[in-house]
Amino acid sequence: MMGEAKLRAVCVLVFAFSAQPVFAAPPVTPVMPAVSANNNPGPSLQVLHWWTSAGERKAVGVLINKLAEQNIQWRDFAIPGGAGIGAGKVLKSMVLAGHAPEVTQLNGVIFGEWADLGLLLELDTVATQGNWQKLLFPTAWSLLNNHGHVVAAPLGIHRINNLYYNIAVFNRLGLRPPRSWDEFDQVAAKLKQAGITPLAQSSESWQVATLFETLVLAESGPAYYRELFVDLSPRAFADARLLHALKRLRNLKQVMQLPVRERAWTEIAHQLADGEAGMFIMGDWAKGDFNAWGLSADQQFGCAAVPGTADYHLYSIDTLAMFADDYSHQPAQEVLAQIAMSPAVQSDYNKFKGAIPVWRSPDTSKMDSCSLNSWRTFSKGAAFQAPSLVHRMATDETTKDAIVAELRRFFVDDQISEAEVQRKLASIARALSRTGKVE
């Protein structure tokens, strides 16, 4: 059982990060148990995650099959919902009830906070034996470490600042992927004239904020981006570059299908795949679904960097964390951590997921042009990398949620001015920054 002091700390963590009531978990997606050669079922691990789209399910299948080879059953607990919003609430509810899953998908800085409560299994031995520090990109290695201990197993690195385009539509209209915003405006005008929605987009909060953080990177580069979303500098929130990014977000609505409705990202991706829309800005998990639908990069769809971001990598890193509990599942959990970092899984998982391996020197032979470009850009180092705000790489959950909510209100309500929302965002940063002081 969880100690009283630890339970109080978990309650603080849960309610600090959850503005809405925790809802009941949806039904678990059934997965056939792994069975050994003598027909005796082996150990099992319940895995909570939000990988539910076509490409994501194929990627999960790689992990399930590799675990089954070790006679370990993956008990799937998939919570639908983009950006893991629902899964995060279910996880907190389960931990409070004393029924934490053995494994959970956790992205970004938040798993350090779970680790600070002493709830996560430390994977130091697995990491040392697997030579993780040498194999991993420094950014990935740093993310996994919490006060000198490895507290998660890495799977892949997503690039978020991608602009996808329908090749058949572009060829028919004689268009080329835009490299600047002036070119983007020209392409959008020609698509609109042809009766095609220039830019596919949902009004769902996390999707709006994902578009916006990409626009901030295009406007400013990684240094200012980090000052804004990692340091929460009030000076950065008062900067004219933020105002310019807000104006571009507002102006982009004119090349979207109006009214912009709240729809799942997979529905928006289908608009591009079906030729209803010419372009789509989204993380490379979208590429995983395009592939799962039978489409290929450089054939049916193209993948370019969002204008102004060709040299930069706006990233999110997939990781699995293990809850310690009574340590009875530790052997199976450590096997899963080893599997996650194995060459075969790094290659196959990320091929289906649309991401790139966390290894510094992966097998590039199976990468398409989009993945190769992502890997080369990320390999340039931290000065060219920007941690995603929306996907938990930049700051804590409370700050992320407050900024995302404000951006969504601005996006759906044209009566809110750019200057007004900039002032509100600056107030959020001032209230929630580490120092709490105006610089």
C-alpha cells in the first residue's frame, strides 16, 4: 500500500495537473495473451497508453510481439484521445486508487515528477548494461535521467514541424512545397482558387497549440522558443515575435475550411490523403498513419519542414515508465526496457510510428526521406532542437494546460485581439514561472 505521506503527494500532483474531474476508464482493447511452448502463460504487464490510431497500433504490435517472444504478455490499456489528455487523467485516477499499471506511456518532464514521489522503477542496471548513455542522443539521455537515475525507457523521437502535402494535387496544379511564408501564401491562393482547402486543421485545443508552437519556432528559432516555453520569461512573452506568431495563426484561418471544427487528427489527416485539402501541419505520427493507409512518402504525399523551420527540430520523445509498486514485476519490466532499446524495435517501431530512433547512429536503410531529414536535423544538436510545449517536453502540466487553453480561446473567438491574448499569456507566464518575478 502507498504510504500516507506519498499518497498526499500524489494527490497534490493529480489535482495540480487536472482542472477537470477524472473520468472513468473506457474498456480495455483486448490482446491475446502470450503463451509459452508448454502452454503455460507467462508473466504479464498492464500497459497504459494512448497509441490508438492505425500507425500507432502497428507500432505497439512490434512491442507486443517482442514481449511475447520472451513469454511476457502485454495487457493493453489503450485510452483514446490525442496528446494523451484522457490517458493522463486515467493514470492519476488509477494511482490514487492504488492500482497503478505496471507500465505507462509518459512523455516529457512529467515523469520526473512521478519519479520524485518514488513511484517509478529505476532502470539504472538496464541502462548501464545496454550502454544507453553512449547509444542515445544526448537530449534523449538527459530526458530519461532524474537526480542521477534512469526512470524511463525511450522508444522514438517525433518531429512536429512537418508540412505534408498531397502530391497528386500539387502536380495537377503545378505547385511546389513552400519554403517561405510568401510562397505558402501563393500556394494557398492557388489551392483555394481550385476549390481545395489549402490547410487542413482542427479546432481541438492540442492541435491548435501544436500549430502555434510551430509558428513560434518559424518566427524566432529555438533560442527564443526555449526562452518562451521552457524559461517562461515574461520578457519573451512581451516580445513582438510572439505577437507576429499570433497574427499568423489568426491569418491562417483564412486558408482553412471554415468554420474550423473540432475533429480528431486522424480525420484531418484523411482530408489531405483524400485530396480535400492540399496541406497539413502535424507531427510525424501522421506519416505513420499515412503509411498504414497504404500511402508512401514522395509518392502519394510529400513531407517538408514548415516554412522558416527547415534547420530546426521541434521534438517529442516517446518513453515508457514502469511503476515500482512491490517490485514483483521488475524482471518483466526490465525485459521490456531492454526490448525498447533493441536495434530491431528501434527500427521497426519507429518505421510504423513515423518517428526516428533514439540512437545516435541508427540503421538508416529503412528510413524514408521524411525520417532521414528528421534524423539529420535532430543530429545537429541542442542548438537546433526545440522541446514541444504541447507534448510535455518544455514545461509542467499546469503551465502547458493554461497556455493551450488560452490559445484555443483566441483561435475560436475572432473578437479576442492578438494584443489581448499576448497580455494574458504574459500573465500566465508571470504567475507560473519558476521565479514568479517579472524580469
